[in-house]
Amino acid sequence: MVVGTSPDFPPFEYVTSNGSIVGIDIELIKHLAKMMGYDAIKIVSIDFDGPIPALTNGKIDVIAAGMTITEERKKVVAFTIPYWSADQAILVTKNSNFKPKSLSDLEGKIVTVQSGTTGESLVDDFINKTGAKITVKRHSSFVLAVKDLLNGRVDAVIVDSPVAKLFTQKYGVEVATIISTGKHYGLAVRKDDTQLLNAINEAFKKFLSSPEWKAIID
Ligand code: GLN
């Protein structure tokens, strides 16, 4: 089984100093694969605007990338049962006087997002709907987006709330506000791969109530 991930999304997937891809999603898919009888899985690193085409082209079999289940994506891929909830966070630097409380407060500012993410569509949809003058800088990685924020090149980052929380522990940034979107993460497979979807879901249901899952989260 070939698994595609986008390892700039701690604690779900990230790269350690020795170059290994680790994180909650990686542990999760390894456990599920074992339960499903696979001897080994291959993890492939892809920028977040890439895993859906890689999946539909047959280059990978599963996406494990903190991917939010959305109606739009459901037209192209099949999602497993949900395993994590996420809202969107507006991240700013710790010493900044700029503390936006809503998307409207980003008027006249530069925000950065990762291409292909729900954070990107949240701000794009807001701009299209309201005509707000917000400059959006798009990055291939959230880690680069946060570096831009720390270097003062942008005013804010829009990123999923669980990942924002981890960035606040690692870098000099803080969450200015949470925009409640009430979304969930799922693993994704090809739409016609019903057998694989059913097998993953069967293992997944068992795994979500197991002590191993709790240990991974801890
Ligand atoms: N959860 C977000 C999305 O699905 C971001 C995922 C990511 O960057 N890995 O768009």
C-alpha cells in the first residue's frame, strides 16, 4: 500500500531532524495496515496540492495528510470515517499588536496559507463574497508560511486549529482567533476502491477505541 502525505503538518505528519516522516497519521496508517494484513507500507511525500491527483492517477493508494472531509473533495475521492475535528486558526506573532478577531480584521493585511488547503479556501471564499482587500500569499508548505510570519513578511497565517496549537509551542507565534468550521479529518482512497475503503474502515472502527490509538495521541 502506497500512502501519500504532506509532512509539514505537525503533529499529524512532519520530518524529524534525521529526515524520517513521522506523526499521528503515519502511526495511524501503519497500525491500520498491520491490522489489514499488509507486511509493509510505503510513505510518499507530496505537497498538499498534490495528493488528490496522485491518488486519482494511481501513484498512491491512500492519502493520510490531515485531510479535511469536504463536499467538494468527496466528488473526487472517498473518505474513511472521521478521526479528528478541526477549525481554522488565525496565527500571528507573539509580540505583534495585530490581534485579528475575525476574517474582516485582515482587511489591508497580507495573510499566508498553504496552497490547496481549507485555510486557503476559507480566505478565498471570504474575499470573493465580501470583496475584502486581503493579500493572500500562497506557500507549498505551512512551515514556510510560519517562517514568513516570524520574519515579518506577512501579518497572519491561516491554518487548522490543531496544527496552529502545535506551532504556538514550537515558534514565537500565537492564535489570535479560532474560526469555527466544525470540520473533520479522514483518510482518503480512490472512489472506485470500495474494497480498500471498507477494509480500512473496518480496522479503523476497532482502532479508534484501542489503547494504541490513545498512546499515539499522548
Ligand atoms: N486540513 C487541511 C485541509 O484538508 C490542511 C491539511 C494539510 O495541510 N495537510 O485542507
